[in-house]
Amino acid sequence: MSEPAPIDAMTFETALSELEQIVAKLESGQAPLEASIAMYERGAALKSHCEARLAAARLRVEKIVMGAGGAPGVEPAEFS
């Protein structure tokens, strides 16, 4: 069995897709207990990653400002 991809390097879309697959497997109830626990742990980490990515995207959108003459502009977002 292959090693799962590192979550920190995943895009939002990739992480969300894997999270959806994990939820479907857990909902099926077919996985053994230990495998279910491992999937749940990875799912929790994927959920946190997706939430962080969404928060970062929200900050970037909030940094869009209106410039002189009503032209939209962008200010760099601060991520800490």
C-alpha cells in the first residue's frame, strides 16, 4: 500500500476530494476498527487543512480594495 500524500503540500481541492473519499468509506461501515480510526485521524487533519486554506483565501479576498476612480486594486494579505 502506498504512503499517503503529505497534507501540508495538498491543494484545497485535492484535500477535499480525499476527505470526501474518507467520509464515504467511514459511512459504509466496512472498514475494520483500526483502519477506521486511522482514516478518521487523517480526515480530521484534512478538514483542518481545508479550513486553513479557506481562511487564507478569505483573507486574500478581503484585501481587495477600491482605488482612486473606483478601479479595484489589491493589497497583499498578511498570513501569520
